[in-house]
Amino acid sequence: MGADSVRIVAGGQLTTSDAEWEQTRGRAAVIGPLAARTVTGIAAADRAAVELGVSRRQIYVLVGRYRKGSGLVTDLAVHHSTGGKGGNRLPGPVDEIIRDLIRRRFLTRQKRSVAVLHREIARACVTRGFKVPSRNAVVRRISMLNPVEVGRRRQGADAVRPLQSAGGDVPVISSILEQVQIDHTVIDVNIVDERERRSIGRPYLTVAIDVYSRTLVGMVVTLEPPSSVSVGLCLAHAAADKRPWLERLGVEAEWPMSGIPKSLFLDNAAEFKSEALRRGSEQHGIRLAYRPKGQPHYGGIVERVIGTMMNQIHELPGTTFSNPAGRRTYDSEKMAALTLPELERWLALAGASYHGTMHSTLGQTPAGKWAAGVGAAGQPSLATNQTAFLVDFLPVFRRTLRRTGFVIDHVHYFANALKPWIARRDNMAQFIIRRDPRDISRVWVLEPEGHHYAEVPYKLVIQMLQ
């Protein structure tokens, strides 16, 4: 070659297959605008990840390659791999089929299941003479996608608003129990008392949902309207080992989703702003956050899970349905058949079944997502003493100690443990007392030193004066 010859580097566009070229062009169309920005935010990177069917990390790698390149489409050409250590990666054409069908068939409002998607991938691979990938390989590809963008594509913008901040950026929930949402609902079914089997009305359900895994970490059924006690009971249930509860209900199921939340996301109802909840949360290192007023879409994750469970409730005898039109001539009170414990058992079974069901936004089961979260972050901290944990969230009373003990709502409480304090009660400040309104037969009294609670039962005044 002569000295005057000009050498031009070939980008490789003529040696790239049609399919790979189209993929490279698609990458450039998405990555180019990102690379032109000074900073590529997480929300923008996640949208690009869904568009291209890759992970967020890969988006940042591609942006870096594009910025270091010559501004050509081929700066983003597909790099083939030998499979890395162990050679377990999918062949390029098979990976391309998976990503293409996820984008065109799975990320749509038709909300096809993973099983349907895998069958379509299998047909495409067989047609082209490729080995069919396993379903787990497809699920892994889906799990790499950002749940917010998956939800937006499959369920619409309203479905993902609960995960967005007021500015539209996606708050990253990266581990289990990082954020737990709690909410209440009246259950659409009449229940009966255990003795006469007569209708006693509709109970209330309080649930706690782990946002990262969408699992039910806490669940409480009560006859009392929602209160700070409902929240405390739900938190105590969330923080404790579920096995004793399942054994009491006679339910044979796995429910490992337990632990003390790092933060709670709540609405602005009074029971979520009580002194008991605020102090209890501070005691256990739980951060409280509230929905912005006037933006009801916040907290939608827990509301959607509740809605799913309520739809199933309509199959039970005594259902009130969700509106009068659905009820029509059905006599809910006459048809009521379940007691409160029986309803709680049914809800426990429904919850366990939900955990094992493929979740459209996650691309896997909630149980699988929880297990992955445990694998990444380790076992969460549990409440070693559930009663002690619950006491920290019970309503607070302040009372002066009398010769006969304490009086709350005309109910007297006395124990021998109070006698040393009764003798010097005139020089003592009011005591802090906790009481569970579901069981007024006892209270927990904070000792003057402030280190322990003493359990004090109720006692009739006439008995104490004898």
C-alpha cells in the first residue's frame, strides 16, 4: 500500500447480520439521547432498560461505550460472548428472541402470563432450530427489568404511581422490609358468633405489605374499627415468627415473611399518627412516612393487594359483595356461616396461596422475590418477644396511683407488685400505662425506674376492700 493511501476503520456494519444490525440501531436510538445528557438519572435508565430488555447496569455500560465511541451506531454493536466461566449464558440469537418477545408480547396491556410467554419463545426457537431455553431463564430475564416500568407497560401509569415520588422519579426500594405499607378495610362478608352461630356483622382487616417483594408480612382481623391498636397488632404480627400463628389456625403452609420494618408508609388517618405508634416506632428504629395529602394514588400497592383478597372474599357464604348491585336479593346475614377464627384461617390460606402465585409486576412469585431479598440482605431482625413488642404500640394512659391501684374507664387494676409504690404514692408522678382495648382484663404499668412494664390484672373494688 502506497504512502499516500488513506486508511479508514470499518465499523463492522456490513459484517453484522440483519437482526443484530436492527438491534444495534435500536440501542443507538435509545442510548444516544441518554449519552447526550450530563447525568443519566435512575428513572431514565430504567425506562431505557425496559425498552431494550436489559438491566439498569447494562444501560450505564452502554452509555459509557457510546460516550467513548465515535458517535456511530456500531459503537453499540452486540458483543458476543463465549459464555463466560462455565459457559452457561444463552446463545446470542436465543437471547435476542427472549428479549424481543418480552418487549413485544409480555410488556403489553394484555398482560400475558410467563407460561404463555415461554411457550411463544419455545415456538420461535424451534422454528429457527435453536435449543429451547428453560422457563427459569425467561423469568431471570424478566426479573432484571425494573418493576415500575413493567407495571407501566402492563397495567398503565396509574398502577405505578405509588412507587413514584412527587417529582416523578422512582424511589428505589432495593431490599426486603425497606418500606412496608399498612392499610385497613372492612371485609365484604358477615360472620357469626361461635356459640349461637348468629350474624354479628362485618370484621375489619389490617394488612402490612412489603413493597420490595409484595408479600404479606402482617395481617390482623378484628371486630373493632381501625385504630392504633390495629396498627400495633399488625406490626407485632409482621415482626414475629409466623409458625405459632399458623399452628394455632391449623394451617400447614410456609410463611417465612417476617421481620421488623425499616420504614412504614401510611395514610393520614388518626390511628397512624398516635403517640403509641410514633413512640413505638422510634423505640424499634422504624421510620414513619405519610402519603402526600391530595394524592390518593400513594400507598396503592397495599390497596391493590387488599382489592385482590376482597374479590376472593365474594366467593364465601355471607358475602356482602362490594356494592348493592352485586348483592341484589342475596341475604348476607342469613347466609353468614364463618366465625372470626374460621375467616382468619381462610385469609391465612389465601395469603399463602397469593405468595406462591406469579406476580405480573415482579415477573416472579412474591415468595421467590422475598427469598431473593433474604439471600441478598440476610435474615431480617425478628421481635423475640411478641407481647413485649406489642406493648410498645398499645394506647398510652397516664394515671395517678391510688390506694386501691389504678382506675381506667371505671375498671380497677391491682396487683401486689403495686404495694411498694402505694406507700409513697403521694410523692410519685403519674404512671404510664398501656392497655389493649380488646382485652381490658389487664394493663401494663411502666415501673418508676422506666426499665420494665409490670402486668396488672383488673380486680373488683369490693374484693380489694375485704
